[in-house]
Amino acid sequence: MSVVVVTDSSSCIDTATARRHGMSIAPLHIFVDGMDLREGVDPISENFADDGPVTTAGSSPDELARIYRDAVQRSGGDGVVAVHISRGLSSTWEAARQAAAEVGDGVRVVDSAAAGMGLGYAALSAATTAAAGGDLDAVYESAVSVSARVRSFIVVDRLDHLRRGGRIGAAAALLGTALAMKPVLHLSEGKLVLAEKARTSTKALGKLVGAVASVAGERGVAVTVHHMQCPERAEVLASQIAERVPQVDGVDITPFGAVLGAHVGPGALGVVVRPDA
């Protein structure tokens, strides 16, 4: 047996990848016109925003406790490392703490201070360490180490969705949408912060490319481009990154999941950069 890694659906890790790494994924929730849909479990329309009012919620303590108990059993007593979305973006981390306390000492919880593949990279690193025979401490430290190195940036068409969801303050939202500027945000200490503004979509993409280059420096990096219903623009961004940062070994393109997509809105683009150790 080996340590089992649990993460949540905001990691953008697909079912096949999770199964290959022996991971469990806790679903976050999206409510569309009052219907509770579990991300990654229930069918969710790509155009869910057209189906009625949309809100989101994290995993509950009871849900997580059930998943943790199953993971503890599968680990054969080696333990569980649960790597979750930033506490600054979701209630899931607090629910995870409650669930871990209920299940017992065999569960260690990591606040990734991220979402999307920022969380995904940390969870996958932990799973790789577990598969290599790492004990509970080693798997936990692997997730913490990657979480500390990852950087995330995002450009949204408007900040209205983030403001309505409480993920950014009203003043920042007003500033970010002034004069039809394109807001550029980054995750700082697990919270979305308005970093700067661009006058056009083209310049906004350039700022994302520049951010990747700045984080990379001379190091090798893994990069994922996220998008919300704009795959063509994601392809353009990925090509620009590969050209500007030659030490990138390919750029993955992954849509934002429904829960993250509900907050960033259509047309959003994000980049997640994981520098090599």
C-alpha cells in the first residue's frame, strides 16, 4: 500500500489522470437555476450560464469525511494527503480541516493557495512522491513545496463575475473595469489581486506571456493555459509562450472547470507556471 492523495475538482485533473495516479477527487458544487450539480460527477452543460442563475459551493465536511475514510482504507494505514483549493477562494479548506479532524490522525491537509493547475501540479507531485514509496511526511512536503513555487495569472473580460462571487473587492472590480481596460490578476497568498490593466486583449496576452517569462527566468518550467469558452485564444497564448520561453517543454491547454468558470466568466484566460525545483 502507499499514501493516497485526495484533491478537489477545482484542480482541473481529469478522471483518467486521477485514476492513473490512484487519486481521489472531491467534487465542488455549482448551482444552476437552483439545481445542485457536482463538478466532475454530474453532467454540466458547457453553456451553463445560459440555463439560469449560477452560484457555487465548496465540498462539505460530510462529503470530504466519506472520501477521506475511503482513502485511508485504500492506503492500508499509510495515510492520506488532501491537497485543496486555496482557503482564500473557497470554503473547502475549512471543511477539509473539519473532516480530517473527524477521520483521525492519518489525514494531512494542504492549503495549495491556488486553484486550477496551480492546485493540480501540487496534487500530482504529491501523488508521484507517494507512488515512489514516500511516507506521509514526504508526500505532504512534496505538495507544500510545489504550492510554494507555483504562480498563477489570469485575464478576464470583466471583473463582474468575480465581484458577485466575492472573490475580489468591489473597489478593485470598479478600477479593473474602468475605461474598458482588461484586468490582469494574480494569486497572492491564496487570494486574487488586481495586478495591472491592459488596454487591449492583445496587450493583455502579452502581459501573461511576460509573466511566464519573468517567473521562469533561466529555469525549466511547466505551464498550463486555462480558458473559459475561448479555445482559439488559448492556442494563440500557448504558441506565444512557447516562442518566448524556449525552456518550456510544451504548454498544456485545459479549460477552466465549471466552478472556476462561473467566477471568471466567458473569455477568461489563465496561465499557471510551475518552476522546476
